[in-house]
Amino acid sequence: MDLSRYLIDLTNEVTSALGKEWEAHIMLDVAPVLMAADRAVRLGLILTELVLNTAKYAYGGAPGPLRVALEQHRDRFRLIVADHGSGKVGERQGFGTLMIKAMVQGLDGVIADEENAPGLRTIVTAPLCPSGA
């Protein structure tokens, strides 16, 4: 399936659920990427949780700048969710964080948080196809 189209639609739905005022703060920069539907759904769950975490932790529920990017390099994709909020405060180990880590692991991927000065940039990198496929 076209992952970029799916992530655009999903991001619009999530930001709409957060409130109309969020729409002006979302910047999407997604390249066309083809991926199997089951992997795309996993990535959609990861993106949803990252966006909700941004609203909750980076901006305390208020709207703020949020960039969602998707790119492909050879047989791998990279999803980037970046904000200009309060940055990472301590190590969160709530259910959402555990779910994200498990989903990324299920994609044979890695997740990393980087300083965005200000804010946080979270990068998920994984193969387009499962190993052995």
C-alpha cells in the first residue's frame, strides 16, 4: 500500500481528534513509499502514539509545531516526528512507550530520540519488508 497516503490520512484524523487548532501546526513531508498493509498498520499505530505523546508531553495539550516526515533509502524507510516543545524530560516508561518499542521491534526496526533544540525528534528506521521475505 502507499504508506505516504496512509500516513497523511492518519495524521489528519489524529490531529482532528486533538482539535481543529492543531491543523495549522502540522507539517507533513512524506515521500511515496510502498509497504505491505500489515507493516503499514503497525507504523500507523507508532505514528499515532508519537503524535499523542507530543501533544501530551511536549506541549501540555496545547497545539504546537509538529513535523512528520517519511523517507525511503533503498530497502529501508525512516519516519521522523519532530516537535519544538519541552524536549524529553526523564525516561518515560508508560504503556505508550512500551507499545511503541514493541511495535518498532516487530518491524525489525530501531527507534531513537534526538535533541531538536528546542524539542525532540524521534526517528523510527526499519526495513520495508520483513527479514526473510
